[in-house]
Amino acid sequence: MKYLFLAIFIISSSIHLYASFKSNSKLRAQTKGIILLALLGWYCCSVSDPLPIVIAAILTSWLGDVLLIPKGVKWFSAGGISFLISHICFVAAYAYHVDFSVVPLWLIIAAAVAYIAVTVLVFRGLRPYLPKKLFYPMAAYLLANSAMNCFALYQLVSLPCLATAVTFIGAVLFFISDSTLFYVRFKKDGRLKTHFIVMLTYILAEFLIVEGFVLLAI
């Protein structure tokens, strides 16, 4: 059964990426809600004891996907809130494996400074294009994504193995996806015209993060 879910995930992702490349909004909307539900099925069938916090993270990401389909600031904000909850759930899932006694203080500070710096750079470029009421909420959201990335790094340092390395790569791709999405969505005169890169990095991010938890359970 798990391979059926994996097949659905791969097929729906491939169709969605094609639709994103071609800017086919109808086909994108039709396939977007399938991707993470299939990934959830893959996770639940791949481990003997699925973690509720990981299930919650996947479901809130799925809800964020669905809420971002309609256009409009309210839908965009609702989707952002759902993804914010997803990041919090992932942080909680990573934190279970984090031992701060083995994570150097310099690394904690360096990771925080690095992600804050990149966030500042992202929003410096976006400032002329964003509605004022969205600027600070979106910046706070990307900082939450940054925290998720930092905890994925702390998990890797605390428990170095293939599973935590895969998860950290997924977290970084999630950050890239969100940063790219903001430019695609709001900087209409920019080089990024379609959602292809956004969704490619996002789909890989979600799969790698979830696959990390699968590998940890083996």
C-alpha cells in the first residue's frame, strides 16, 4: 500500500510541476491538494508508529496548500498561518532529538544570525512590492521557517546520521521555496515568472523532511 501512495505522490507531483511550468492554473489547482495527502499516506504506511506531531505538520502544510489556491490577501494570510503551524509542529518533532549539551553555542548563534541576515535580504528586495500590512507578518513567518531550519540543524548535530541529514536538506529547501514564493507572488516584474521552482523545492522539501522521519523510525 505504501508504494501506491508513493506512486500517487510522484505522479501528482510531476503533473503539478508540469502545470506550474506551463502556468496552467486550473491543472495546478486540481493536483495541488493530492500531493501531501499521498505523502501522508506514504509516511503512515512506512512506519509502525507514526508520530502525531509529524502527521499534524503534514496536514497543516496540506491545508496551507489548499488555502493558497484561491487568489487574494485573506486566502494568502490564511495559508501562511497554516504553514506557520506546520513549522511549529516540525520544530517540536525535531526538538525531541535535540541535545543542546552537544550543540556548540557558536553554532546556535551563527545559525540564527545567518538566517536572520538572509531574511533581511529577502525582505529588503521585496519591500517596494509588498502591501504594508503584510510586510511584518510575512517577515515573522519566514523567521519561523528559519527557526524550523535551525532546529533541523541542531537535530543533525545532536544525532548525526543519514536521516537527520536528509531532514536538514529538506528544511533548507523549504526556506528556499518560501523565499522564492514571495518573489513570484509579489514581484511581478522579476525574473521568476512561474511557480515551477517554488513547487519543485517545496515538494522535495516536504518529501525529504518526511523521509527523514521514516528513516529515523527504521
